[in-house]
Amino acid sequence: MAIETGKLTVETIQSSKINSVDFSKLDFGRIFTDHMFVCDYVDGKWQNPEIKPYQAMTFEPSARVFHYGQAVFEGMKAYKDENGKVFLFRPKQNFDRINKSAARLAMPEFPEDYFFEGLETLLKLDNEWIKAGVGNSLYIRPFVIATEPAISASPASTYRFMIICSPAKSYYNSPVRVLIAEEFSRSADGGIGFAKAAGNYAGQFYPTSLAQKEGFQQVIWTDANTHKYLEEAGTMNVFFRINDKLVTAPTSDRILDGITRKSIIQLAEDLNIECEVRQIAVGEIKTAAREGNLKEVFGVGTAAVVSPVSAFQHQGELFEVPEIEDSYGKLFKETLLNIQNNISEDIHGWRYEVK
């Protein structure tokens, strides 16, 4: 069935695959909902936005995304409360950031009305895939790729914007062990580290695989110039708790301006927890660990929300981070999840109801 909704065309599935999915045993990012949103940039404008059944797509081997890496994405979640209401968390931040990422890669920005109409319609169609309960969510992946079939080292003239969705449960449940980077870098000054560009993540895979061979799950990245300052943890922003004070690195053209990061900085203020945004030297954290003042290390991001670090290694020296009772990480995670799931008051207006 095809219907028109504003400028959006909707083609619905004939039968849902939801009954074949075991929601108690979800493998993150491998199961996708029944529908997807698609919109193409042709002749200098975004046109013909549509929702259609989730399906494979065909591109020519010369599509520029395969050769020159024009690809950016976002990560979002939808939550359902006990009354069946569906909420997004600060979605305008994701919309603004994907356009910021696109602009840095010389890709056209996407219209706001297309984005929100497409996203909300998609969530209404696939409402049953959003399960209620803290820890359950629907992971949402908007992305843009260059589709023009031309092997030429310049920006493409055609693009595709898409949104696909995947049901999710808690991510990174166990504390992780991390290796502090001494040789490899995630990004450099003047680069694209602040953008959610696909290539940023591809470049992390090799050094992360080396760390995994040594028994670590992730890498804490350091600055490319000196490797003296801590920046991000794996695919997440990172916080350090020294005694009762939180410290996190400032955003820059090397570091992603994480939405969860910004939210936790605000929650720290709300909870009267001191939080400093400044450069953090590797030596400072090692000294704090040796002296027993390093109470917590945790990564934050959309998928994991808060992911505790149980140990880190630098220059062959291993530091264990003991688990503590009054964990800031646990407090932030619970507070944030309660806001996202419409359990507690949202004084900052972060929840966005899909009506």
C-alpha cells in the first residue's frame, strides 16, 4: 500500500517479521525493523522522500562512497514508557550534528522538515518494535552516502539520506579494560574528528584489534601531536573522577561533541557534582591512580549510555580501577535513563514525544 503524507510517500510492508524476533536475545545492530526512510539528492536538491519496506539496495561499483568515503551518520534512540508513549532524546542535536558532519565532508545538508516527518512517521509505523522498560530501546541510524557513479576525486553530485532502526537492549553491560594509545591517533588538528564520518571509525579498528589481542576491549585515544593528553575512549567520550571531582576533555575539531557527554555535564551541575572541562594529561591520571585518588573512569555515548572502565594500561603499566559504592557513573546512567524513559521529571526539555 502506498500513501502520501505531506511530501512523504509511504509504502508499507505486506506482513511484519517482528514475530520471528526473540527480543530477549538481541545482538546489537543485527536485527532491523520492517521499514526504512530514503531520500535522494538529485539535480541540486533533496527530493522524493519515502518510507518503504526494509530491503537491500543496488549501487553501481563506481558509486563515490566506495572510493572517496563521503559517508556520515548519527546514532539516536527511541524509548517507550509504561503507557505506550514514545520519546526521542534531544533529537534536534542529532539533526544539527549530522548536517555539521555532512558540511565538513562537502555533502549537502538535509532539510529539517524532511528529517522529522520521515523519522516520526517511521517510528509510528514500526511502533511495535519499540519495547517498554528501562534498558529497552530502538536504536536509530540516520546516514548519508555519496551515490554518484563516477571515479573522480571530488564531491559527488548525488547522495542518499536514509534512516534504519534496530531494536536494542543494554549495551556494554560489563566494565571494560582499556589501553591508552601511545602510537596511533583517532584524529588530528584540522581534521574530521568532530564529525561522525564513517572513516573515523574504520581508522580505529586496527589499533583496537591490537589492543584486544592484549586483553583490552577498547583504546583511550590521546592527542596526535604529543600523545600526552587523553581525548576519547573507543567510540565514546570519557570522564575521569578524581576524588569527588569529574574531569572530561574539551571538544575540538578532534573530539566528537557527544550529546550524552553534554547531558552528563548538565546533570553534574544539577546534582551539585563539580565537573571540569579541560585538558587531561595521561600522567595526571596515572598519578591519581597510584595515590588512590582515581575513583572512576567511564565512557559515555548513545549506545552504551555509561560504560565503566575497570582497568587501563599505559607504557606497560596496568592500573586497576576499583568498583565503588557511590559511583557517579551509575548515578548518571540511572538519572539519564529515567529521563529518557519518562520516569522522572525532565527539567531541561530533553524528551521529545512522538505523537
